[in-house]
Amino acid sequence: MKQIEIMKAIINNGTTYKVTGEKGAFTITEDVNGKIKMFQTSTIEIVDAEFGKVKYANKPSVKKSTMQNEIDYKNSKTAKMTNDEWEAYRKNIQRNVKSDN
């Protein structure tokens, strides 16, 4: 969802800067990347410009279940196993699957 906001701005060398404040004889501005720049107020012209304001919906945080954490831990251990250890681990899993059925 995008909203249009009309704000004061300065256009300098084809770049639009949003006016954020004034300090003495200088105007404080911000570009689209968030970089701050100051211009001397007497040498610039302030205009009204439209800025798009993007709103994001809050996404619920996703937490891993305890079961998923255990699986990740076991997977990390299996990556470091030798062939003999891997075969024993695989047979143990097969035994557990057969006993569950």
C-alpha cells in the first residue's frame, strides 16, 4: 500500500532532497537513501513535492518449534559423521520408524 505525501523539497542536479529542518542559514535535507545534506538557504529554492510513503503490514514472527530445533541439531551432527557412524545412525532411524508403525 502506497500513500502520497506532499512535503517541502529541494531539487539539485536532478536529485530531490526532502527538507527536514533548518539550522541558522542552512537547510537540512535528506535524500531517498537517508543521506543528510545541508544547503545554504539563500542559494536554493524550496518547492512542494510528492513523496511516496510505503507501508508494510506487520508479519507475525515465526519461531521454530522444539522439534525443528532438534532436527537441525541432529542434521548438523550427521554432517560431521564418518561412513560407519552414518550407517549406524541410518539403521537406528529405520529401527525407530519400524517400531512406530
